[in-house]
Amino acid sequence: MICYEHPLNERIRTLLRLEDLFNKIDFFSNKNTATEHHALLTALFEILEITSRADIKSDLLQELERQKQMLEMLRKNPNVSETVLDEVLTSIKVTFREMLDLPGKVGEHLRDNEWLMSIKQRIAIPGGCCVFDLPSYHYWLNLDPNLRQKNLNEWLTPFQSVRNAFGIVLFLLRKSGKTLKFVANQGNFQQTGAVLSAHMLRLNISNDLPCIPEISANKYALNIRFIPFHSKQKNKTYEGDVTFEITFCNL
């Protein structure tokens, strides 16, 4: 099965983008070549760009507090495991405290680094990080990989509390909701009133089907059109019936 996640508001869209970028950083942080460390920095600068557009810190603190209050109300629910509940609540409390202790805005330690900001400015230009543009960056990329790794860890460590925070939020979001099975007749599916309170949709289809979902959703209706993967026609719809599972996730 292939899972397609579709956010239904800007806040969840931002968190999913951050998660994707941090996953890329995880991959490249385990590598040693200059090219891979350059790719890591590119992802890091994208994270910096995202976090500069919104008050991520404040939003995450509010959401953690809201989730803590909601989970505390489940203590007397016989269908809820006390052990699991305590683990999640402890994670929320620890992460909340770490977020409060984070000085300034998210990524401020990078914005105060003039050398990194000079690289960020050039990296947005196609081919802008060539040796003749940034000789100091070229020098850094030719340092011992262990020294570069030490620098990267210093730049990444202050993001850990933020990553823990949105990780908890996305974990709780993905665990919410009930999974239902539907069939898209001749590649089309529509449902009204289905997403009134949902924050994200999770759609699972078999990876044997050579089609991809095109999702359109608002508070009134959900429309899914399955498109042949190799189709050269822009508006062509998959002609067969598609069985799929969908979860309406809500915080």
C-alpha cells in the first residue's frame, strides 16, 4: 500500500513540510561527502525559510498544551491504556518545557550567523555556490568530514525541541480518526460533509495500481480523481474502479 497524506489547513501543511525536510537531513547527516553535506545545508535553509514565515514556536506550544488537557480527560476511560497515556503525556510535558527554554525564535541562532546567511543568500541562485562565488564555503566543504559534522550538529541541535514538538502533534494526528474503505467508480469519488472537522486525510491504495490520487477537499465536500501515472493526457481519468482506504484525521 502507498499512503498519500493530504493536509486540510496551512498549519498541518507546514508541519508535514518540516517533517519531510528533517527526514532528508537525517539521511544526509549520516553521510560524509561534501556534496551530501551541501544537500543537508540546503534542507536546513529551507527549514529556516519555513520557520521565519510563521510563529511556529507559539503555535506548537499552544497545540501541546491543548493536547495535554484533552489527554488528561481520558484517564478514566477504560478503553485507554494508562501506560501509553502516561508515556505520551510525559513526552508532551518534557517537550513543552524544552520549547519554553528555547531562546528567541526558531532558527535564530542561524540567522545570527553572517557566514551561514551569506551561503543561504547564494544557495537560492542556480549554481550560486560555486567556488568562485563562495571560496570560504568551498574551504569548509574541503575540511575533514568530522569537523564538518561537528559544525552541522551544532547548527541542528537547537532544532531538536521543535522537531520533538511537531513529531508529537503529527503522531497524535495520525493516530486519530477511523479508517474506512471506499471504491472510486471509474476513477472518481465524491463525498459531501465528510471533512467538516478533519485536519488531514490519509489515503491508502495498492501500489499495484498504476494511478495516483488528485485530491480536492474543503469543509463541504471531498473529491478524489485517480489519474493514470503514465498518461500523456492532462485531464485523463483512470478508467477502472479503484478500491482505497481513507482516514479522516483530527486533532
